[in-house]
Amino acid sequence: MKIQKIEPFVITHKLDTPFYFSQWQYDTRKICIVKITLDDGTYGWGEGYGPAAVIKSGIDFFTPFLLGKSALEHEILWQEMYRRSMDYARSGAFQAAISAIDVALWDIKGKLLNQPVSVLLGGIKNPIIEPYATGLYFTRNENLEELLVNEALLYKSQGFKATKMKVGLGIQQDLKYIAAIRKAIGPDMRLMIDSNHAYSYKEAIELARKAEKYDISWFEEPVSPEDYDGYRRLRENTTIPIAGGECEYLKFGFKRLFDNDCVDIAQPDICATGGLTEAKRITNLAQAYNKDVVPHTWGTWIAISAAIHLVANLDKNPGRMYNDLPTMELDRTENALRDEVTLHNVKLENGHLEVPRTPGLGVDVDMDKLEYYLDKEIHKDGAVKIRS
């Protein structure tokens, strides 16, 4: 059960329809995934969230310290990586590299022990999850409002009970789209808004107060992740719950977020904040501060599956005889890397997701598709590496 090989792959796909949000435009998907293989042939897959080429470099950096080590002792390996990078990478892409490796190790552990990752985390406390549809990004179209409304109605027709839309184009423009979407989907579908830290406190409180009448379930990343005071003041002065944390790293980052009473809902990204090992610690910390956890998820079915297993294991906050179903993010935007490269057995029916019971994460990779979408600039000898 010793680690024999660690192989990071950067895969990329140019989108048919570019889209944008408050910060920049997406015209290409680029993701770093990693395969870890043991001396007995057992392998696992992980994924990092962030700049893919940099994450690959981080994985390459950590690899020599992990080869030959026991894959089952994931906390020892996590601590080794953390200490090796602590002096210069306490947040950012190196933590995403740690995350990718850690997720792959959990996948391996599940396969070796013939158990789903959620059981190894402590048990499947939530066998059914009610994910929300992430989409409603902006596109360069004159009829953008109509397109957003139709997209929201599509999610409703697919059985989703909640959807999240982007804001951050300016307060009046945001309110126009919020009003149109709320009118279209009606009062029985939850609606969340996400500005991707587009606003100052003054702007965010104005938008929040004017949006309260539209029954917004949460306002995500309303201000800069550096503005803890702005987060706290906003939370104190609006009835809309405040969500954030995808830009935080490790339990220490979330402790700052909680100590400053910034959020009602913590959103760690498992593939950036330290992997499942650290995400489990963050959920325990959140419980001590009486905060809900809804992980941020953006990538392939490797990342999505990691989130499913974490949410399956979450405790109720605080818990009662009849609880609402937990939720998680399910990206619905164009992503061939998610839909073609990664294979999964997750069942999504009528807006409900059943936690898989297969060993590990329950995902695999189509190696032919991986080779097809491999970033040829980064992997000049990619075909050889994949087949080695």
C-alpha cells in the first residue's frame, strides 16, 4: 500500500459559448486532476481548484516527499505537505495541490477498505442531498434577461428546488435580473445571489436591502474576502443570510471568518482549502460556531463527488426530528471536462441526489478522453505519460 506514482494532468477545453461574471470572462475550462497509484496497482483520483498549471507544479513539488509512503496514513502525508509549504504557501495554489493529492488518497483509502468515502469520514448521515443549480452567468447577448429567465425555468423544470445567480454588474442591473428571475420561478423555488466579491460594504448593503423583498436565501461573497469588518457589518444589517469562504484556506482561515462573525454559511472548496482531511476539520469548527456548511464546488465529477461525500457526513445544525435536506452546489454550466473526462454513478432525480455507496469517491476517468483534452502545451509528451 505504498505510493508508487503521482501523475498530475492539466486538461483543457475551449467553450462553445463564453460566459462572464463580475470579475472576468471564461472562454476556456482548464483543470488539474491527479492520479495516485500504489505498488499493488490501486489508484485514486483527486482534483485541485485554481490555476491548473500552478497546481500541477505544486503537485510535482510535493511528489518526492510522498513516494514510498503508506497511502492509508493520509493525515501524516497531509502534515508533511503542510509543513513543507508553510513558510511560503499558507494559502493559494499550493494548498490546492495538497487538496488534489489528499482527495486522491481518500479515494484510494475507500477502495482499499471497500467503503465509500462518506463512511470513512464517519458515516452517511445524509443519504439524500438536495443540490442547487449553479448557473445564470452573463453572456454577450442583447436579450440577456430573457436568456437568464429561460435558464432559471429550465432548472426548475429539471426538478431543482433552488438556483444561484450571478450579480455584480451594478446595483440597478442586478436588481433588474433578480426581479425578473424571481417573478419567473415563483415563490416556491429558492434563489441565491453571488457577487464574487464585487462590492464595497456600502454597495453591498444597498443591494441587500433592496433585494430582501425577493426572498433571497443567501448573499454569497458580497464584499472582498479581505474585508472581514464589511462582512460582519453586512450580516448585522440585512435579513439575508451571508455566505462566503471559497477564498479561505485551511481551518485557520475559517477561524478568522468565524471569529469575526462574517457568515451564516461557510463555503470551503474541498479542492482548494486542504482536501477532505482539512474540510472535515473545518466542518467540525463550523459546528462549534453554529455555522452551516455548503461547500463551494467547481470542476469535474471528482470535485463534485468529494463534496457529495462531505455533505453526506455533515451533522445537522443543531438538528431536530424532521430536518430539511442538506444542500450543495451543482454547476450546470458548459463543461466537457466534467461531462466527458470523468465517469460517475451519481443519481439525480427530481432535484434529489442519492449518495453513492461504491468504494472510494465512486468516480473514474476515461483515459482516452483525458488524452484528448490534455493540455498539449503543458504535456508535450502527454500520451506517453498517460499510458506509462
